[in-house]
Amino acid sequence: MVRIAIEVSIIIPSHNRYPLNLLTLYSLDAQGYDMSQVEVILIDDASSDATPSIAANQCFSFQFRYVRLAKNLGRPRARNFGISNSRGTHLIFLDAEVIVPPDFIDSHMRIHRQQSRIIAGGLYAMKKTYTRMDPLFSHEQRLEAEALLRRQPALYEKWLETRHLKDPPCLIGRDEIKLGLYRDLSLENPHSTQFANQVLRLYGDWFSGFNLPWITAGTGNLSVERRAFEVHGMFEEYEGWGADDIEMGFRLYTNGYRFVHLSSMPTYHQEHPIQTSISEEGKHNFYLFQQKYRTINLLAILLVFRCGMSYSEASRVLDDVHAISLHEYPHRFMHLINTFRAMLESVGRLSRYGLPIHNLDKQCGYLISSPYERLFHAEKNALEQSGKYLHLNQALDLLLSY
């Protein structure tokens, strides 16, 4: 018997996401792709819900591999486990609660067939959708969901009939997924709209001239060739939520991988109660990430995350930094660049520990007047007088204003 090679492995870590993860699998079962070349690996990260029932009760057109971990390892470790046990030449990472359209796999693979060393993602093409009214929704989530449901009388009636239940069912099922009715329960994500306005409209889906494309490496919807992990290593196994995916994105970016955004293929994030711990976990993990590399090419994102700059403004700051290294005399503005990097590091450190961002020049060690401080200010004045590098000068003024 001839064994068909696996072209695509879809890796889905899941922890207590039932029944949303089942709807995600239904959407993968509705793909217009040769599913004999696809395997889907659902890594049950020690869930306490009904996720194990999927393997026992469901059938799919793809090769479905269910793996249950004995204890909760967290998303990075679960994802790495999936990579190690996958067989595809290309890997697609998908969050357990993301519903995908019928051309999802094809959209990813068209890109990879055209070029190698590509990371394709759709983080900022992701919309919100409400497929289940969770009793633990925040007040804002409940209002948002109810407003959507009122436009769908049949679904609204179903919700009214089941809202008293402690564990209400999903509002849609397998048939509705195939019909695409999740689109009728969706709305734009403000973060996606902001990123489209600040980046995609200026730089395009291939990020031409944009210096921070790695920030789109969200594993809610991301594909890359297997060889990337064989050569450059696996995901960092940070504890808690956040930064492991963009760390991998940055690592591959510095090794020559290009990014493309799948803007024309929206996916649909099924909203669920938000864990209150993710903000602090994200700050902690980002600090581990920044301290691993400590380069301006990474630290510049803090101008966006913590200092209110737009993505395009931060990218232009890096344009100036790169231009200085290419066109200025050796060591000109060296102390200025080093101080700029140190101030950005301080922003990340202060944020990590929940401290106010202020006196950043003092945070760099300029506690008293010193030759190094005077040299920095002399170079800052020279930068201003040159009339060049206006974006870098603006960033320095911003940091010095704290």
C-alpha cells in the first residue's frame, strides 16, 4: 500500500476550550483542499472539560491525531510537542478557538509554493465572533454579543431558551459552520483595524520597507516550513501567556525569513472570557524576550507598546538608526545610539516590574554629570543641527520627556 505523504500539519494546542475547539475542527473539515495530504494534531493540554470526547465521538475528512498531555505544560511546550510529532513539510499553527474559511489551507500553501523561507500569517485579519454565550463573559462582551444576536432572530431565540443553563451550548453547529453563518455573528477587531491603518496600507501585505514585520508572528494563524524549526530551534518555552511566538518570529526574521500577511483571508476568533493574568504574564515574557537579544531592532517596538508611537513611526526611527550605521563616519553618534538603546531597555524593565516610566536618562546611569552624559548631549545637539534623522530625534525627545 502506498502511503500518501503529509504536506500540511495543522497544530492546535488546546486547554479548556471545548466546545469552541470542536467548531474550529468543523471549519477545517469544510476546506476546499486535498485533505488526504493534511493532518490535524489537537494537543489537549490536560483539559478538565469535554475535549477528550472529540476523539471518541467525531469523524473528520483529514487525518485527526488527538494527543492528551498528562499535565498542563502551557502553549509553547504543547506547540513544540506538536512540532516534534508532526509529519508535514509545512506547519500551520492555529488557536483552538479560531474558525477558518474554506480557503484557509489553500491560501497558506499558495504562498509557500511560490517561495521558500516565508512566514505567512493573518493575525491582523482576525475578526471577533460569538458562537457561545459564556456565563463568565464580561459586561462589555455580553453587550457586544447581544447586539450581534439581535440581528439574527433564530439564534437570538435559541440564546433566550438556553441562557439560564450553567453550561449553555454553542449557538451554531457543524452545518452552520459549513454555511458560514459564523460570519453573521462577527465584527471587526479594533486592534486589526489599527494595524491595517498604520502598517498594511502603507507597506502592503509583504511589509515592503517595514522594519518590524516579526510582530505579526502570532500563532493564532501562522504557517512556516518545517525546516525553519530544524535549523533555528523550537519555540521558547516561556511560562504563562505571550511573547514565545513573536520571539520565534524575530529569530527567523534575523535569519532572513520574510513575512507576508494574509489580509484577504479573514479568520474568526470565538470570543471567550479573558484571563486577568495575561497582561502581567505578557510583560514578564516580553522582558525575557528583550533581554535575550537587547538590540534596537527589537527594542524599538517598545516605542509602540509603552510610549504611544505608531508602528510606522517606530519603523521610521529604525530607518534612521540603520542610515546612521551606513552613512555616518565610524563611531559618530555612537554614544547617542548606545544611550537610546539603554533607555529603551529601561522602558521594558520598568514596565516589567510595574514601575513608572520616568527619568530614563538617569536609568541609564547618568546619576551625576559625567563625560559620557555630556558626550550624549553633544551628539544629540549635533543630530538636531544636522537636519537629518528627524524620526530618531523625535524618539529621543519622547524618551527624555519622561
